[in-house]
Amino acid sequence: MASRAEPADAGGRRDWRDVARDAADLALLGILLTVAAAPLLTAAAAVSTASAAVHTWTRTGRWPSARATLRRFGGAVLPGVPVSLVALAVAGLLAADLAALATGRVPGGPPALLVTALVTAGLLGYAGLVVVEVGGGAPWRGAARTAARACLDAPTRWAALSGVAVLAGVLAVLVTPVAVPILAGYTVAALHAVARRLAAPARAGLP
């Protein structure tokens, strides 16, 4: 992947070629993420590796080397298996619940469907922040605790990340299936961008 740190002209301004290069890099990232996550049990490792790559790119302007990325992915597979299982189980339960409420197979009607949808959106935003924290180098358990605290400290940030995740989900349904892997790379980058821009305030007495 190319570096975005190199200026497009003598004044350091970026032009359409830099934007196109960044778009191509993120599209490739999404495709690689999808391929690596295809076995499902490697999903958490693929996501954490992609998030770490975006973290490096947004702060240094350069992507990590292929060797470093493969090494990180290999080291993340086993620790990520329980995370993948939990994520798949929660996603399956929420999807089944939403489908049952939407089709009227369980009581509750529109109010219950709305509440479930809001809970799902909130969980997606929280999961997005966990992904960002893992990309910054935190282990999954530590990232989960940090993300939970950050959501309480900055509800606006939590809501914004939820919006990013929901929008990505809607787009994944609307676009052609071939474009869904490309969307994955853009989603990871958007989560990092929003989380960085709306950073949570530090609590007194806490790291």
C-alpha cells in the first residue's frame, strides 16, 4: 500500500491522486480483512489486524509492512477465537430477535422492535470503539473495559460511532455483495476517524 505522507505538490497539498490512492488502499484493506475473516473463527484477528493497520496509517501516514501485518495476524488468531465466538453468538441472537419482532412471530410490536433496534445500535457503537482500542494496541479484555468507560464518559462519541456502524450496515444491505468487502475497509477507517475526532475526556485519577 502506498503512503499518504508524501505531498502531492511543493506546497504539501493533497490532490485527487492522493484521495484516489487512499480510497484504493482502504478498498484493498477491506478485501484482505474479509478474506482473513472468512473462516469466522479468525474474524476477531482479522478485524484487530486491520484496525492496527489503520491506526498506524492515520498517525504516521504509512501502512505497516506486509511482514509486520502477517505477524500481528498470526499472533492474534488464538486470543481472538473466544471474541469471535462471542461476537457471532450475540450477532445471531440480535438478528433472530429483530427478525422475529419484525415479522410478528413474538409479541411486542413496533415499540419492542424500536427498543431492540436501539440496543443493537448501541452495541454496534460500543463494538466499534472496542475495535478502535484494539487497533491501538490494547488486548481485547482491556479494550472492552476502556471502551465501556469511554462510552459513559462521552455519550456523543458513542452515538456517533453507533451511527457509523448502523450506516455501514445499511450500506452493506443496499450495495451489491461484491462491494461489501470494500465497505469493510472504509468502515474501520471511519470508526478510527470519528473516535479520534470525538475523543473522550480523561477521568481524574484514571489512566
